[in-house]
Amino acid sequence: MWLSQITLKDFRCFPGEHSIEFSQDPERNVTLIHAENGVGKTTLLNALLWCFYGQTTERFEKRDDLVNYDAKAAGAQHAFVEVLFEHNGSRYRARRFTKGGGGEREFTVMRIDGGSHTTLPNADAFINTVIPKSMAGHFLFDGEHAEFFLGEDNRRAIRRAVQDILGCSLIETAIADLEETATWYRKQIPNTKASSSMDALSSRIDALTGQIAAAHEAKDGLTGEIETIEQRIADIDDKLRNSSAAKSLQTRRDRAKGELVRARTRETEAQTEVLKWLGENGRFLVSTKITQLAMDHLDQQETKGRLPSPYNEEFVHDILDMKRCICGAALEPGSDAHVAVSSLLQKAANATLRSRISKVKARLSQLKSERQKAPGRLDAANKRLNDARQDISRHEQELDDVSESLKGIDFDDIAEREIKRNDLRREANAKREHLGSLGVRIQTSEADKVNAERDLKKLADEDAGARIFMTRYALCERLKGQLELELKKEEEEARGVLRASITRILADTSRKAFKLSMSSDYSISLVNEAGTQMPKSSGENQLLGLAFTAALVEFAKIRENASDYRLLKGTVAPLVLDSPFGQLDEDYRRTTASFIPKMAGQVVLMVSKSQGSGSVLEALRDRIGEEVVLIRHNRADRDGRKPEIRQFHGKDVETAVFGAPSDGSAFVRVTS
């Protein structure tokens, strides 16, 4: 099916007649409808459902009050919705009136051949061949309530959805008919001499059948309760993981604080060392010139025979006492030579002077040596200072990161959550024990039923009339059991297809690395790589609901040409999405918007201003074929209210009009 146009006449919030053209371009397959809450998105979704099947969604309020109030006040007696669509190469017009619509038939479908219109004899039956009524609800996605579809009590709804898309109504009807027929045959066993025993066994079989059904129902209920508890435990586990992380972060913060204190101590020590170095070694740097001048002066004086003298006092006295020069000549007192040597005592250095000169030269040498080593010590001190400051910066950043991570974590309730988790775990274990006992009870009752049926058959074999009814009863039971096994097999294959589709969709749209888990009883959960069940946020619930809907649409398309006589064929139908982004954050909205055009051949997407954000529109830009805005008309005056104006493709559109002839909504096409 491809939608062409929908027309509403005096239907709910649409006074008068209003139409929307739907995009049928395979490349631009999205019809985008902008509307704020309360303007008519949900009404439009329900108009499609009501036109085809005469029903509305569960949350459509006052579902029997369909005629627009103003139109009714003006004398209108009925409303209608008309849908033009194409199917298998032909064009059709479906129109449904509210009851009492001036003699018109309540629902009609016409085939349009050129300029002629042919009314189909059985409109309801035809629509069910296009989109079976049981499948229709899955092509109308109410995003604002998606979390209810995939909430804690989701198993029955999900199983029903899978069975709807499988087209199980025929086989389910057959199973129910066989069960009823089998019971009737068993109860028609004629009176014989063993009739009292037969009656007792038949009553026993009825009782056991009731017990088995009640036990299955109780088991199903317990399974749902355990699933609810497990989801609550998963939620607490997630919070406790955060708490554990908080504890770890706290330890990390304490460690970082200690490292920061030590780094700051090292910084202080390094700063002190630099200052000390300047105090102790500054003179080495400033004495460079004076040291060199002093050494040069001393060397020069030695060369000139001055300080230090080439002769010392003890050496001169020794020569005079020996009365002989070092050259061997005699030094007689009073001689010229003796006088010349004695005069050397005036310039000769004594021991004290030599010691002083030696110390000065040694100190000057030390200053030179220390001056050469000083830069290395300063570099080392500066490196320690720089390292300490880098450590301080790193630990301060780590503390900031820890502080950011710890925001919003309440350490005081960790113990309380742990206690609650343990209580829930004990409750779940107790219910599992009860579930196990119910399983044993079902097995025992089924075995007792088999034995009672065997005994009944033995008694019935003694009477020809009873034997006939017993044979028919057994045949019905055998056929019923075979159909139940076949249905179970079909559902198992369907779950595999859906599980793979949903997992693939989540991989494309979700930021978390989780997988879908769908059990044999249709319990759906999200698990991480370790298989641990994860809590689902409202946004993830909505995303999961959308992914499930996409998988159902894909599965229905796969089954379009199914040849299984027991199951209805699948179908290809447009997908109508009402507010699919409500609970999603901006990143999820962007990835989901990119995915939506791929969900079906034709998509009708309805969004509010907040949901139709820039990233959503950008992701959809190349796939939008038709674009419409719902305008709210108010009879009341503006009374100082600010104009509500939105811009579409460079044009201003007033989305709330005041002083209008009537209250209601209207469509304005804004396609670029």
C-alpha cells in the first residue's frame, strides 16, 4: 500500500474539510508534519486507523466523540475521513462516516479506474487483504507512549505483535476450535455400564485441564513479576556500579590528594634549593672577572720577582750562614757579594706570606671550579622544580576529573541500595522456587491427564458408541497439539529474525555496546557483552520500541509473498510515526532521524518544534518529499499574546492564529 492523500471533514479538531498529500517518491519517501502538542498529530494518526478499521488507539480520548464541536454547533451531523491509496497497481478511495451520516454507508472502498469509480462489495474484507487489522496497529507508532509498549509488562504485547505479523489468527482459531470440539466429543460419550466411571474420568480430565491452565497463567504472571524484579535489580546494580565507581573514585581522589601534597612539598624543596643555590653560588658567577684579574696579578708579580718572591727568607739566611753562594763562590762578611745577598732579605717572602699567597691562589682556583659546576646544580634544581610543578598540575587535573565524575552520587544511600537489592534478590529467588513448583505441578497434572485419558479410552473401547466419540476426541487433541507445535516453531523462527533485525538497528543507532535479549516467553531486555541485564532509560525504551517497530515492518515485508496456508501473508504498508523522538537526547535523535527513512518504503513523520530540531531536519533533509505544518486557529482575540511564527524554507508561517471564525486546526503545505 502507498498512501496518496488523506481528507478530514469536521473530524475532531479539524472543522471543515482539510487534506494532506503524501510523498510517493521512493527517494524522498518522508512526509514531514510539524505540529505542537494538542494541535492534531495524534488525531491524524487515529484518523488513518479509524478510516480503515473503525477503531482508534487506546489512549485516544473520547473516541466516540468524533464530530468537531463547532461543526456540530453549526448543524453538522457527521464527520468523515477519506484516504486515497494505491495497492497492487490500482488506485482506491476508502471513506468512513460517523454513524448516522445522512443515509451514507458507514464504510466504503471504491476502485478508481480512469474516471470511473467501482464500489467494492465487501470493503472490510478487502482492507484486511491489504493490511490485516491485526497488523495495522504496528504501522502506527505512538512515540510518546513507546515506553509502555516496551515496559515491564511487555511480554504479552510483544508476543501478540509477533503473532499478528505472522498472521497467526487462522491457526489460533483452528487450535481454539479443535479444543472446543475435542471437549464436546469427550462429553458426548453415551451411557454404558461403565458410565459412572467414564463421567468421573471426564470430570477428572476437566479438572486437570483447568488446573493446567491456571498453573500456566500463574506461571506466566510469576515470570512477569520476576522480570519486573530483575529489571529493578538491574537498575539498582547500575546505581551500585556508579556507587562502586564512586568508591573507586574516592580512593583515587584520596590518592591524588596525597600525591598532590607530596608534589607541593617537592616544589617547595626545589624552590628552596634554587634560592639556596643563588645564595651560595651567586658569588661564583659574579666573581668571574675579579678572580681572573687576581690570578693574573699574582702570576705577573711572580714573574717580576715581587709577590710571591722567587726567594724566601729561610733560603737567604742559609746561604749567608754557609758563606758560600749556590754558584760556589765564597761569601765573606763585608764583601760586596755578601752585601748583595743580604739585600735579598728585603724582598724575600717569609712562611706566613707564602701561606697567605697559597691560600689566595687556592681560593681563586676553588671559585673557578665552583663556577664551572654551579650551572649543572642549578639545572638539576630547576628540573626538580619543573617536575614537581608538572606533577601538581597533573594531580590537580585528576582531582577535577574525579570531582566531575562524583557529582550527583549520593554516598549515604549506597548501603540502603545494597540492602534493597538483596531483598529483591531474595524475593526473586522465592518466586523462582514458586515458579519451579508450578512447573512440577503442570508436569504432574499433564501426566495425570494423560493417564485419565488412557483410562477413559480403555473404558470407551468396551462400547462401540463411546469408542467413536473417543476416537474423534483423540484426533482433535492430536491435531491441536500438532498445530501448537507448528505455531511454536514459527514463533521461534520469527523471534530469531526479529532479534537479529533489532540488534542490527540498535548497533546503527545506539551509543551503547549492548545486545537484545528476547527469551522464549518474549521477555525483552538489554544486556552487555558479559550478558548482564542493563536498566533501560526512558529514551532507550523509546529507541527499543522504535527498533522493534522497524523490525516488525521489515518482517511483514519479508512475509509478503509467504505461501504457508496456515498463516496470513505479510504486507507492505506505510509507517506513521507520531513523536518518535520525545525521550531521546540530541545524539540519539540525529542517528534515529537518519535511520527512519529506511524503516519503510513510505514514512509519515509527525514532530513538534522541540523534536524537529536542527540535527533532525538536517538528517532528513534529502529524504523529505512533502512537508506540512499544522496551524492552530483560535476564535479568541490575541490579548497581548506574542505571535507564534516559524520559518520554513525562508518563509514565515504563523502557527497560532487568533480572532479566527472557529477553533480548530488546519494544514499548510510548506514543501520547498
